[in-house]
Amino acid sequence: MTSNMDHDTQDENNEVKALNQVATWLAIYLTLISVAAFFTGRALIESSAGNWLTFAIALLGAAGSGIAALTSCLNRRALGWELESGLKVPPEDPRQKTPEERFNRGMSMWFWFRPFLGLIIAPIFVWGIELLVKNPAALVNSPQRLGFTAFMGGLLAKSVIDVVKGVFRGIFKQ
């Protein structure tokens, strides 16, 4: 006969195993999509195919966003797990002033879709940068500058959205 405590421990172990499997698949997915998007975007941007330029920028943004998600996924995985019940495995150090973010099922949806955030944000980010610089031709005519800007737009996509939303909240007091 097993006790309720043994049953709870087994359930927790099963949940940790399931989270580990999700984290592993996410890391593989994010690596593959980021590498494929990066090299395809780089090839397109360097070929100066005008019709494909926005797609190249979008792919480099997806690569940047994928890398951001991959680093967050791996960092959370390294710190441990947060189970559906809120239990943290391993337990938090009571001396820790701010809680460390752990891998959990709820956050995994963000990781699956994060590259697509960069896919959309990077071209918009590049267009915005073109409006703000004195010589936009220097950006557009340099595949390296354009590629770097697109990748950074994707890498920072979530932060860019948060900043823009904050600006509009401040302007419109919402």
C-alpha cells in the first residue's frame, strides 16, 4: 500500500519528467528554427533580392527572437521547475531576495511562438529605425547593418513591444 505522500512525490516526479521533455523539445525546436531563419535570411539579404528583402529582414528577426527564447528557456531549465501546483523543484533558497524564474508549462507556449514575434517586429523595427536616422540609405544599402538591425529587432522584440505600449499608455493615459 502506498501513502498519499508517495503518490504526491510520484506525481511531482512525473510532472518534472514531462517538463524536462517539453524543455528539451523546445530547445531543439528553437535552435533549428533560429539557425534556419538566420542562414536563409542572411542569404536573402546578401543577394539584395529587392522583392525578398522584407522576408529576409523578417527571417533574421525570427532568428533573433528564437535566440532570445532559447536563452530564456535554457536559463529557466537550469534553475529548475515550477509545477502546476506552484511547487518549485528544487525548492527556492530562502535567502534569495527575488524569485528565480523556473521552467513551467505556462511559459512554454511563449517559447513555441516567440520566433514569430520577431518575424513581424523586425521589419517594423527596421522601418522605424530608418525614420529616426539621418542617413537611412546607409542602413538599407549595407547588408551587415540591415541584418544586424533586423536580428536585434527580433532579439529585443518583446522589449520593443513593451516600450511602445508604455509610450502609448503614457500618451493616452490608458
